[in-house]
Amino acid sequence: MERERFAWKCLLHALRPYGPPEVWQASFGPDMETALSEEEQALLRRASGIVVGTAKLDASESGLLSIFDLLDGGTPGRMFRPDAVERFQCPAEQAVRPDEKRERMQRCLDELKAADGRIEPALEVCRQQLSYYPSGIPGVSLYQKARLEVCLACCMREAGLESPFLLVSCGLPGIQKFLYTISGKGVLKSLRSRSFYLDLLEEHLMTELLDRLHLCRAHRLYVGGGSSYAVLPNTDRTRETLEACLRSVNQWLLKRFSGALQFLYAWEPCSGPQLKNEGGTAYQEIFARLENKLNQKRNRRFDASGLTWLNSQKMSDPERECRVCAGSSLPLDGDDLCPVCREFRDSSSGLAATGKVAAVCRAVWEEGGTPLTLPSLDGQDWFVYMMDRAQADRLRAEQPGTVVRVYAPGGGGNADIPLPLGAYAYTIDEKMATFEGLAACSQGIRRLGVLRADVDNLGRAFVSGFHRRLQSGETGSGLPLTASLSQQLTQFFKAHLQTILQGTEGPVEPFHLVWNEAGKRSPRKAIVVYAGGDDLFIVGAWNEIVELSVDLYRAFRGFTGGRLTFSAGIGLFSPHYPLYAMAEDTAILEDAAKGIDAGKNGLALFGLELLPDAGGTVRHVARHLYHWDTFIEAVVTEKLYLLERYFEMDRKEQNGRGSSFLYRLKNYAEQLDRTPGQTINVARFAYLLARMEPKKDKRELSDLYHEFSTKLYQWIKDAESRRQLLTAMELYLNLIRTSQEKGEEQPYGE
């Protein structure tokens, strides 16, 4: 209780300079100045000195400057408005009125008063209300500045002033294998449950460690995507607790998942001067030493006892294996499912429902259906139930001590912990769509689209993106900069992602492959399988996947100002194609997109093809590979939209004689692409076009034909334009193709 009270008082003192005096007076009374002792105030000043450094806070800063503009020594110019954290906004060069900040601070103080000295609800209030409120440090919100000052002050209070900080990192390797190597009927349900479980497991472990150490969530720097960071007091008790608890958790994970999941962990002591980067490289060296320790553990994931246990495992049934994970060490039920995969399947129904919270219970709740199972820090089974918040409150009241805590996707209430989730799921008849259902929602060919994407060069951005600013002394520690960058990326890929896919609002107008649907807004027919920090895996109707990938690109470009980019691969598959093969094939496309050039920022579609290179050697090539803007402007807007306009009018006027022409033209263009040295047969091409010429009395169609034929002739002669035309044709033919058409039996990816 004493620690919590100290953290609470530090938080109020850290916020005090930013609110109007009369507002503070009304909310917290006149005696706040004496809430901290002189010694405690000295600790908070020292903590603030580490966060801010020698730089003077810019009190004139009207809005929060974009953290992305600061990368690689950039000059900040765009700013966010002081809105609540859940509102999706892109920074812009704009003025922020003083009353906007005053209203935001007033709302924050009102809610802080209701927190009544409890630090966890207070931190959540600040996260929700002050994540876009400027602190005076360029790119760093008041929420980040205040909570880091609380964190560092609490560490120094516990561990003294000489190397009082312990930077801790936990990694969760093997995520891709855990997610994408499953198969069988109902695989999408299992996949969603596994993805949710990973997010929850990381958050649960960090929360449990902080609770065991009696520390608040201010010490938590980042959690997500298989990596977690925290700053803890550098004491014997902290190190002993970390070692004992993480060892116990790993033993639990080993026995439950047979080595598929394991936490790697390491820590590095550091001092205030090191965090402030004194000497020019000290801050980066802390993280380099920490990463080196983690790499050593990656090379030796299991100790002797773990290896002995793995080698001692026997097959439960030599003639059977789990039809989902292919495991054979656990007993199987009559449906050929192991207990773990059955749990993931049966618990998935609660994940599709909106407004649910995740209640972690010490005992089985008979009314709750099938729970997910998590480890306590002592290696015991705890159980997770999805329920309404009212149910959680009732369970707390009726069975005191049963509910350990409640995680609230999207944001917590006074007694809840926020659990960021990119959990969007399209539903059909109020049930989460299946692979087959999503494919059936496609326009044209019934295919499932799979998108894999991640941010380009993100590791470099974290390691050296703020190096110039740290070197120049423009800020104190790099912690507030990297913490701010982490928060903004998490907010985009966890919260704003859902806003984009819901399609009903947001700063970006939805993109469409069909030219006359521009501006149309509707929920995307897609399901987010995994959104881990900067890594995305989304499935859906194939045309919706292509369209939403452009939505994400445009939104991310607006959000980051183009200072960060992402590359993506999109594959088209039969809904019955094995999941692991979808994941592998799309990962190859994603790699091709990242290899487009040194700047990355690419998109690869459809699949690899055998094509000759300049020397005549036949290689696997991603033919449909573009920078995003080239795909949007040259492939879709210029070429696909013209194809659609012409053939739509041709069908109306001449009963659809154009599809066969398009197939012949596509075959001819592909021949030219496969033999780069071949001379274009102008006469043959002119003959193909002449077969399409409309009757002279079709004036409007004739005018459009003239534009169409002229453009085609220009495009077919230029290798790059011809390649773009082939992609546009591929998209158009897929949009108009029906399941009865010839050639359907050979879809992409099969």
C-alpha cells in the first residue's frame, strides 16, 4: 500500500505543471504541495532529469508532435490533436486551440479523482486521456513522460541511486510455428484462439511479475509481438523473483505445449547516466548487451532438465496423432483432438463476441463453458473465461478470491486491465465466418485472400532511429522516445486496424477495385488472425483483402508521414488449401515484396512464376510485384479502371463479346513477357484490337474504344506498362470470373 501511495503521489506531481491551477485546486485541494516529502520530491526530480535530460521543455507546444517525424534526425512539424487515445487520427500541420487541451486535462482530472489513490486505474485514465497530450518533449506524450517518471522514481526508492534500474526483456520465439502449422476442419477457430492466447499470455506474464514484485504498470515499457520490456528495481529480490517465476512458467509451458512455447528472458542493470546516453553510446550499449544475452539463450532454449523431459516423452497412441497440431504425446479424444487443441477449438466462440472481457480465475467456473488455461507464476493452472463485464462483477461478488483479474480488450475500467487486440472478425448470421464463408463473399472467383505484412526496417528504427537526437542532447533518456514509438505502433496495429476494417469511419477513404464503388463504406469481409506489434496475418474474401491492404497502406502512410513503411504479400487460395501452405506461400510473397529494392515498401500478389531473366536463365519470379503507389495509380487507377469501364459498356451495348478478346490479349502479352527479345507483331495486335471495334452507331462506346485501343497499344510496347497491364487483367478476370467458368480447377496456390 505504501508503494502504491508513493506512485500515486508521484503521478500527480508529474502532471501538476500541465493543468490550470484552479482545476487542480478544485480536484485535489490546496495541500498537494506537501503530499511528497522533500526526499521523495528529490527522487522525482532526479527521475524527471533522466527522462527530460538537459533540454528545456517546450511550453508553447500546442499539440503532440509526431514521434515518427523525429526518426533519423527528422524535423517535427505534424502534430496530433489532444483527443482520447481510441480516436484514430493522422497528425497534420495544424493549430490546436488552448481550450482543447484544457478540456482534455479537465476530463483526465475528473477521472483521476474517481480513482481515489489507486495507481492502476489512474495510469489507465492517463493512458486514455493523455496519450495525445503534449509533454513539452517533442514526440512524447504527457502520459509517457509522467508514467516513466513514476517508474524511475519507484526504482530509485527501492534500489538506491547507483545502478538502480534493471532493464528486463522476455521473448517468445516460435510464434509463427505455433500459429501456422495446424490443419484440419475448423482450423480458423483454432487459429484465432491461438492468436488470442499469445497476446493474453504475454500480457498475463508481465502483469503477474509486476504483481509479485508489488509494482505498478508504469514499469511496463512494451508488451506484444513476442517481445516484452520492463524497467524494474535492481535488487536481489527482483532478480530472484524473476528467475524463480520464469523458470516455473517455462516448466509449465514445456509440459503443456511440448516445447512449442517458451519464454526467453534476460536482464541488464543500468544507471541514470547510462539511460541518458552519457558518452554518446551508453543507451544503445544497454540494449546491445541485453540482446546478446537473449541470443545466447535462443541458441540453447532448453536446459538439461528440459531436454531430459522432452526425450522421455512417449507417444500416447502409436497409430494416431492430433488432427490439428499433429502431436502424439497427449491423449486423443474420439474426434482425434489432443486436450490443448480441443480447448482452443471449444473456447473460440467467445472470442467472436464483442463487448466481452477475459476473466482469469483460480478455479473452474462451471457456468463458463470451455476456458483457456494459463500458468500462475507458481506453475498452477488458472482458467480464462470470456464473459460480460456484469458477469465478471457478479462472479467477484459471489465467489471472492476466484477472479484474479479481468482483461478488457481495447481498454480497461477501474478494475480492468487493457488488453490491446487486433481482433476484428467478419460475421455471417452472427457467427464468425469460416474460410469457406469468406471465399463465398468474394466478388467473381470464389477464393480466399491471405495477407501477410510487417513494417520495414523496424528493428533499425528502434535501435538507431533516435541516435542523432540522443547524441545532440535534445532529449534525456531514449526511453520516452522508444516507448512512444512502441505505443503508437501498438495503437495502430491493435486499435486503429479495427477502425480501418470496420470501414464506417476514419481518416482514410476505403479503396475499391471496382471503379464506380469509390467512397463506398462497409465492414470488410475479413478476419484478423494475428496482429502482433508490426506483424499482420489477415484472411478474407480475395478482393476485400487486396482492397484493405491499400487501406492499411494509406492509413499507415498518413499516420507515420511516410517515415515508416510496410511490405506485404497477398495470395489467393482455395478455402480448402492447407493453412500451413497458405502461410508459407504468402511469406514467400512478403519476402519478395521486401526485396523489391533497398527501400522496400512493396506489394507482391498472386504467386511466383517461372520466367527467364535477362541472361535467359529461368527463375521463380514474383511477376506482380510493385511499390504501393505504382500498384494503386498505374495498375488499378489507370489500367484496371479503364478495362472495367470499357468492358462494362461493351457488355451493355454488344452483349459481352469482350471476355474472349481479353483472354487472347492476355496470352499474347504473357508470351512477350516470357521472351523479352521478341519483336511485337504489330499486325497481330492490330487484328486483335480490330475484332473489338464497335459499330459506328455506338458513339459513346466508339469514343471509349478509341481511348482504350490507343492506351493498349502504348502499354503493350513498353515492358513495364505491359507487366502492369497483365496484373490489371488478372485482377479484372478474377473479378468477373464465376465458379462455372473453365479453368477454375487451377486456382492460385494450388
